[in-house]
Amino acid sequence: MCFCFDIIRELLSPYDYWQYWRNCSDKDAFRYKLTIILYNCNRFLKYFTDIDVDDIEYLERKICGGSKDDVINTITDKYLSISNINDVKVLLADSVTGILHGSDCLLGIHQTAQQLFASEIGTNLLNLSGIPRFQLAHLLNEIGDDRNVDRMPFIADVLVKTGLLASKTAAKKALISNSIRINQEKITGKYLESSVLELKYFKDGQVLLSYGKTNHIVIEGGEFTKH
């Protein structure tokens, strides 16, 4: 089991791991049974965290319904702020990520998630914590000669080499469908599938590439973006 967690730690950044759990489906966050139309137990919280079972069952009663007296009598300050299923998902994500990557990374992850959700990153990508980062020089070396006339890489190649998309075909489809954003802005223009990661996109030597709402990477330009 420890070996499995070591592999996950290598494959997923703290932010990606947190997002995986944060975006679990409602019925997985709380597993319900239809007999009394009440949720049964939060199986993920019970299986993958060290939260006390009594606390999990209290949250189930609080979110999914139950006796008001029961909720009031068992309320604890620790869970006063949890009032809906999304709060429970954050608790789940925080708990499992803290176990794997350590709790010190959670504050940065929360700030990053808030900034990305509100599109408030500005030009300071250094504040984005937990997101995978790649060096432009390393990517250029891996991509080789498949570049444009300015020797900069095609975005489709970058998406594949960084693992944001699984294949070049998938990357081109994502570009054509406007599913890729640079610094939170959609890429526009003709021949989107052949879009190039131009130097103009780099802000303070870095650029944020996003696929969908929750998949992000930062490319650091290094010497290539210094004037």
C-alpha cells in the first residue's frame, strides 16, 4: 500500500491530487440508501481519511437530514463551517491530500484554487502553489525539431509532453474546441490546432496553460524569456 501511495505522489502534484478528490461525485462523497431516504455513510471519508467515524456520521446527519436535537447535541466547533456537500468534498480533499503530501501544502492549494476559480492570477504565477511546473528548455529538448520558424514549440506538443492531454490528436481537438486557455484567456484565431507557445504569452518569465476548469500547468521560460 505504501508503494502505491509513493507512485501516486510521483505522478500527481499536490494540487492535482486535491482536485481529484474535490471533484468526486456527490453520491460518492455521501453514499445513500433509499430505505429512509437518508444518506448512509460517507464511504470515501471512512475509507481514505483518519477522521473519526462519529464525526463523519455527524456530518452525514447535518448535511443530509436528521433530528435537529441530534445535530445540536453532537455539534463540534471543528465542523461548524461545513454546511453543504461541497464543504464535505473540501474536507475530503484536504484530509487525503494532507495524509499523502502533508498538511503544509493545503493553504497554498486553497489560495490557488480560489485564484484560478475567480481568474484573479494576474501576472504573478509564483503565487500558484501545488501546480505542476515545467522548464521550457527541457520541453524544447524533448520536442526536438518539431517547432515553428521561431523555434518555439507548438502548443499541442506542449500539452502532450506535460501530460495535460494524452495524445496529439486529443490536444488538437481541445485547441479547436477552445478548451485550452493561456493565462486564463481562450486561444483565438485561425488554425488553432497549429497554435504556437509564443514568447509574448510569458508574463514575468512564466505562462499558465489550462485544460478545462481543473487541469493546469505552469511553463517557466528561464533564459528564453529574459531580455
